[in-house]
Amino acid sequence: MTISIDDLPDAARAASLALREGLVGILGDDLVAIWLHGGTTFADRPLVPGDLDICVVVAQVSPSERRPEDWFEDPSSRPSRLVTMTKSIEADHGVDFDTSYFLESEMGGDERPGGAFWERRRDNGWAIERAHWLAGQYLLLYGRPPEGLVVAPSEAQLMLALDRELEHLERHVYEGDAENPYEASYAVFNGCRILHTLEAGSPVLSKRSAGAWGLEHLSPSWHPAIQAAARAYDGVASNKDKELLRATMAPFVATVRERLPAQGPRRSGPPRWS
């Protein structure tokens, strides 16, 4: 555990504790673990709070609970109650959760697990998330720590996960999201993190630290965009920053792709969301 829950921003701490209480109440003995991970766990988190990334490990679910078409319109089902509970906490505390539910029995191998309550949805960032967890970059909110539940990713698995993450950035470019300074800064920082991982072998660093790495290791021609991304990340981007990010997003993502070729054949059509 890298940080104490007392080190979280007030809203994140209160929302996380409320979520824990709600999960215990709904899942009971089937609740194995809750971890907070992602940007909020880093000391250099953004000034503007982002999503709270939550991993929830569940012991058992019924076959119908794995199919959203079965439970979505049944307010008495556990998955529907979890959705309602989460939305209520988000509204009460002014936060957004990005919650992933996994079955304990599916987490111990190399295969990407399906969602505990959405079996067909696969976690394309599984290798990257495991690397973060096994490096201690998480906050244990309840139950078992990840070190006893997941295995370290191989280099090949990590490269495949990076490829899908980069394809996600390419999809944002395809959709014209360079107009959004948040999405453009996300692409610049995540692109820096991909390049750092290719050189250092580890994806375990914050977005801001990835940008700092980029300022030290990438061509000075990219430095203004990285600095603009840092300001956009904190919600203080100027109009000049926004224009620079708009113009830079696509060529920067293309530069990252030159360093990380596609790791397998691609289907026709636009890049895939991760």
C-alpha cells in the first residue's frame, strides 16, 4: 500500500469509504477485496480530481448476474443495486467512479478476465494494471491485497496492453477529440508513459511523472506540448495551450506509434476503443 486513506483528498476519501460500506452491504460474504488504484494514489495527482479507479473482487455470482441483458432492468438484482448505489455516492460526493468487478477465480492467470457482472467485457489493460498492483501502487480498502490474487505480466503481455492503450489514443484522434484539451493532454501524457515503458520496462508511474520523463528524454520540439498538457491536466490551460494541444495530439500519437508497432493484425475500420 503506497498511501494511507488519510492522504486522499477529502471527497475521494469520503466517497471511497461510502463505496466500501455499500459494497459490503450488497455483496456480503461474496466481497473478497476492494482496491483504489490509478492517478488518485499518486502524490502528484492532478489539481482537478479525476475518476476514482476501483477494483472489486467477487467470490461468486450467478450465471444471470454475468449477463447485463438479464439484470439491467431488474432493480432487485445485485448488479442493479450496485449501479444505483454507486451513482448515489457519486452524486453525494461530487466524484466519478470507474469501477471494475472481477471474479476471484478468473484473476490468477494471464488471460484477460471478463467482468464479474459483464462476462463479455474484457479488460484490455490487465497487464498494465497488474504491474501497478504488484508494484504496490494501490490502496487496499477491504479484504485481500492483489499480491495474493494476480501474477506478474510477461513482457509480451505488457507490449500487447500498451498497443491497445495506444490504439485507444488513436481512436480519440480519429474521433476528432483533439478539440478537447483534457483528451489531448491525456494522449500526450499517456503517450509519454508508453515511451517510458518501452525504455524502462515498467509502466508504473503517474501521468505527471510521465510528462516529466518526456521533458528529459524527448525532443525539445515536444516540450511546449508536454508543458501545455501539464497545465490542462490541472485545469488551468490557456487558450494558447488548448490550440497547441489541438495541433499536437495527432502527430504526437503518430510518433509514439512509430516506436511501438502494432502487436498483431488489425480489423478493418477505425482504431478500437480499449
